[in-house]
Amino acid sequence: MTPEVGSQHRQVVANGLTRTQLVAYAGASGDFHPFHHDEIYATTHGFDRLFAHGMLTMGVSGQALVAVFGPDGLDRYGADFLKPVWPGDTLTTELTVAAVNSDGSVDVDIATTDQHGTLVLRGTAAGRLASD
Amino acid sequence: MRSFEFPVEAGHIQEFKRAVGDHDATFDPDAVAPPTFMVAADRYDPDYDRRLRSDSPWPPVAPESGSGFHAGMVFEYHRHPKAGEVLTATVTEGEEWFKQGRRGGQLRFREIVTTFADTDGRPCVTARWINVRAANEVRE
């Protein structure tokens, strides 16, 4: 990615998301809501099966941001969780430079889609690219 | 408003990185916290309601009770915390707004704002948790 409007970075951030990864995320984050690890609970509360934490989707999408901004280049990262993410899903995050600021930082649009092309997360971020 | 301490531990960062897809993350005593790591402060929040508790049934809040869903999140980084720091998390109520839902009903959005400050009291990260629920489910 270069600091030019329209420049893009595309990265597969989850390749066949597993239930094990959901459980790992529950432990690491502390969020043990049963929607994300208890299939019986999820199905008896109106869902086809258990599904990923929105914050897991945001977390894996964040890998693409670290790839272009480095570990400490971000000033801001925000996201909306648009659709459930299910075990088995493969997620791809696409970053697009929306603006280049006078201080050299950039604003990027974030789109994470599943293997069907469904937009599951939409967001924005700002910071200084690691290659600056 | 309430506050609690969040020790940023290298092993916890390694565990979190592996969970968000960096499966081969190794232990780094000087690791920088990954972008969404501050959400893991919930492990240290005594009032966090998505953990096992000895004094109440689990889960404590069923979805039909109208607690809503996590709709989005925003992090603002004043600087990026590293392993070894102890941050103070201060939780406050943020903004509230209403929006028409696609199925016709009105939705209520509500922010919970957590500010993470270092031992000198300087802010490191501000996190905004955005919750949404049907406005007609709101029972104060």
C-alpha cells in the first residue's frame, strides 16, 4: 500500500474460521457469551449455529492494518459489525486509502467480506503507513 | 463511572495474537498490544457480565431480555501500550442516539466509553463500545 488515494491492500485474515479459534478468542478476550461457543444455546435462541464475536472479526481484520501501519502506526480504528460470521468462513480484508493528510498520515476504508462476497465488517482507520 | 486496573501482560498479548489469527505468535516481553487488545481488559473488570460467576446463573442475561447486541467498536490510540505496563481503565456512559431500523422499528444505539491511562495518568487508548437494541425493548 502506498500513500495515494485509491491504493489498496488485500489480505485473507481467516482461512476457514474454526470453532477452536472462537474458543481461543473467548479465553483471550474474556468474552464467554454462549452465542460464541455453545451450539445448543445459539440454536435455541434463534440462530442456525454458534457464530463469531464481532470483536473477533474486528481483531482478525486488524491483522491487515498491522501489515500496513506496523504495530504502532495506527491513530484510530473503528468498525461496524454488519453480518454474523460463522465457523468455516474465510474472511478477506480490503483496505483502500481514502485520503492523504497534510501530516503524511492516511485515512483508509476497511471492508471485510466472507467467501460469498458478503460484507461482514465495514470500518475506517487512520495512521501513518509503516513504509513512510 | 467506575475504574479498574489492567495489567498488560506479555503472555496475554501472545494468547490474544494467536486468537486473532497470528497463530505462531511467540512470547515477546516487549510486545506492543495489537489494535483490539484493549477489549481484553474485560478479563480484569470485576463487573464484567460475560464471565463465569459464582454468585449468579450463567448466562446472566438472555438475549430476549433486551440487552441488545454489540454493533460496533472504535479505538482511538494516543499511544500504543506495551507489555509490562499497568493501565487504569475508566468506564463511562457515552452518547446515545436513535435510528430507524430496516424492518421499520426504531433502534437505540448507546456507547460505553473506556479510557485507558498509564501510571502517569496520561491517556493511551480510548475505546467506544456501541450497543444496539430495539427502542421498544428499553426498560430503564
